[in-house]
Amino acid sequence: MWLLEGHDELSDAPASLARYDAEAQLEWRLELDSSGQAVDASSLLYHEGALYLALRTRDDSGQLILERRALSGATTWTRSDYAPPATSSALRSARLIGVSGSTLAMVATPPLTDYGPSYPLSVDIETGAVQWSGEDGHDPLTMTVGDAHVYLGWVRPPTVELADTTSSLSLHAPSSGAQISLGELSWPELDWNSSSQDPRSLVSGWMGAQLVTILASAGAHGYAIHDVDGERQCQGSFALEFVALQAAVGIEGRSQLVAQVSVTLDDEGDVAERGLLVIEPGTKD
């Protein structure tokens, strides 16, 4: 097991990559930097004998750094020349999602004060060179990777022209970003306010061969299930008490999706209690 740890503000310990054995005993730990510059951690992904790291510099620019490393921790390549589409600003962070073919796909975010759009970004696993940088940013943006497609999901709140909250699911070729299909769903029961102060979140992940998307909003939560071709199979709502979602992951070898949820918030709006949401296919009586 490998663990990526960010810079510790209290002890001033640097960001590090560590490996643990099957008994959770530390085998080695590497302090991380970029040409002698302090970095912080964004994301870590293992795929077929290689580790992929998303880091960011700890200076005012907060520049995104991507690395590929061997399982020993040795660096294969490192790159930091990533920028949002049609701008000269550097990307700040990335959430690594998965590998499809020779493409490493992620959700990347430029420097933001409070909130703002994120963009799909895919790079070649052998070199780190950009293959596709999406031009249509969304807040929030969820991404799931399959064998043949990259799946992007986002939500739009009601507007004067649009009576209900709507969600979109867009399928793309991993390396080129070419759009294969686009579908939309209406959510009349969800109060998806555009204010950043309202708890709302969007996650997606695989439940076996089915793609599950979960929307959490004030007062109600919804879910949609699609097949690998992006065709909707079902849509519904949860009668469960939680305020936000952090992440979702499919359980390999089982048709189950597990999502981390914020159950309650404190008076300052921070998470006071967390829980797990488990989703699995229903059975007919």
C-alpha cells in the first residue's frame, strides 16, 4: 500500500510518499519536493505497476505538478506545464480518476478563491504530455473512467428559462476528448441552489457494470444509474439524512458503490460527523 501525505502545517513536515507492507508496517518514506521547492499533495493513483502523483507547489502560484513513479518510488517523469484552456494561468490541483488505455484522466482546477469551475484533463501515461484539455468547466464536475469512455457529469440549477434542476452526462473518447453522446435528466425534487454556501455535491462511480451518479442538495438527494453506453436505466431519490458527499468508489469484484458522506455540520459549517453510504442493485420480490 502507498500513502501520499500533504505538508503538515503544525509540524512543518514536508509532503511525502510512503509504502506500507501487508501488516501496515512502514517500508520506506520519501520526502517530496520539486527542484528543491516545497510541494503539497493533491492525489495518488496506482495503475498496473506504476504510481501517479498530483502535487502542487506551496508558493503563491500553486502550480500543478504531475509525476509518474515506479513502485520503488523512483521518478519516471515529472511535468508542470499544465494550464486551463484559453488562458495563461497555471492549473493548481488535480484529482486523478483513472487510466483508460494509455490515457491518465483527471479533474483539474485552476487557482480559486472560494469556488469555481474545474476541467477535464487527460495526459499520456508514458510522457505526461497533454492529450485533451476540456474547454467547458463546471462546478462541481464529476468524472468516471471506463475501458472505452470518459464520463463527465455536472448539474445546472433552475433558471428563468429552466424550471427544474438538471444534470448532464457526457461521454468522451479518453485521448482526444471527442464527445460521443450527451444526455440530460430533470430533477424537480432537488433544490440545487447556485450559492456556494449551500451544501451540495455530486459524485459518480461504478457499481459493477453500472454507472451511479449521486446528487446531494438541500432537502433532498437523488441518484441516477446508466449503462456503459450512457443510457439511463433508472432515476430516483434518497430518503436519507446527510448534507454532502466527498467521494465514491466501486468495490472491485462486487456490485457495490461506497460513498463518504457528511452526516452533520457544526455551527461554522465544517463537517462534524461522517458516514458511509452503500449502494447495491435492488432485488425483485
